[in-house]
Amino acid sequence: MVSDELWSLIEPLLPAPVPKQVEGRPRIPDRQALCGILFVLHTGIQWEYLPQELGFGSGMTC
């Protein structure tokens, strides 16, 4: 959903990941989270219906 060219422009703008201090939901890569957000915005589905099998993570993760 996000081309390599677009990702190369976006990635430097994101903060570096910080190591987790507590247990919780595993972090997914920023690119996958962005794709999940764009998928929800494009399709208009509710967050809880974000299809995890597409590799975006859950709506809670995005």
C-alpha cells in the first residue's frame, strides 16, 4: 500500500523506537502500522474489523 519511494520519504520523519519498559502488545513495524491506518481510512471499515491476515496488525496496534 505504501510504495518504497513514499516510505523512503516518510521513514526519516518518524521517531526511533524506544525499548519497552513494561509488558504489553508486541510492536509491529512502522510501515505495517501506516498501511493499516491507510487501509482503514481508504475502506471506511471500523478499527476492530481490520483484517489481521493482511499483515497490518490489529486495529489496537495501529
